[in-house]
Amino acid sequence: MPNLKRARSVLETAEAASAPIAGPNPDQNPERATGFLLRDNSRLMRVAFTDRVSGLTQAQWGALAHLSRHQGLNQVGLADLLEVQPITVARLIDKLAALGLVERRPDPKDRRAQQLFLTDKAQPLLDQMWDAGDEILDAAFSGFSELERHDFIEMMIRMRANLSRLAQDSGVGRRTPSRRTG
């Protein structure tokens, strides 16, 4: 449970930082800045998830989650959803296939491509994953009223839409060829 100890330490630091800081500009306190708070909350949720659900890596859980919603997706499509390179997904799927959780099937529209499907063996793991996610969210929303929870989710949805538009306008998030030189 080292992750749990680390999470508690972070929470204690955050609680200490929740008081306004003295100085010329309290808005510059990273413990109260929106970007830092979003990142820290995301990280703490991952730590809590990892403590509750074991046996697979975060990347493997992410692949299973996306495939549960997009059965028949190819590796390039999954790489886009996971925001990694296709070669990374190929290795990830190799491991999941070896565990009997994912199978590759020929794509009827493209003989060079393969579609990805979850096996029946993946369903109990997905159930465990969704249950852990629900438990963590319930803990995260502890002390929130139903209205506050609803409003928070609605604001996050609007924020995501705004950031998606920003990314589209600036070209952020589009896959571009690597420009590294050796």
C-alpha cells in the first residue's frame, strides 16, 4: 500500500495549502491553481484505482476500457484514443492477447488490418474496474450535495468542450510524424 501512503501525504499537503497564502499574489499558489488541482486529483484517482484493482497496468486497463466501448477497433484507432504510438499499442495488445483478454480478427474491409475484440475472460475484470471507479468517485464526491455533484460534472463537460475547440483551433492533439533525428 505505498501508493495509499503517498496519496495521504499529498492530501495532507493539499489541506495545509488550502488556507490562503500570505504574499503579494495568493492566486499564484500552485495548490489552488486549477491546472494543478486537476492534475493532482487525476493522479490521486489513479493511485486509488491502482490500490483497488491489481493485476494489470494502467495502460492495459485503459486499453480494455476503450475496447469495451469500441469493439472492432483497429490498433491505430486504439493508439489515437490512448494517445500513444501504434507500436506501443501493438505490444500492449500482444500482452493482453497472451492473457486471453483480447483477440485480433481480420478486418473484412482491409486485409492488412486487424480488428480488436474483448474476450469473455475480460468481462469480470471490466466489472471489477467499473466497481472500483464507482467507489473512488463516491469517495471523491463525499460531502458534495447531489446538485453540487451534477453542477461539477456539467462544468467539467463544458470545460472539455472548450478545450477540445482550443485544441482543434491550434492543431494540438493531432498526430504528426516524429521529427526526431538520430
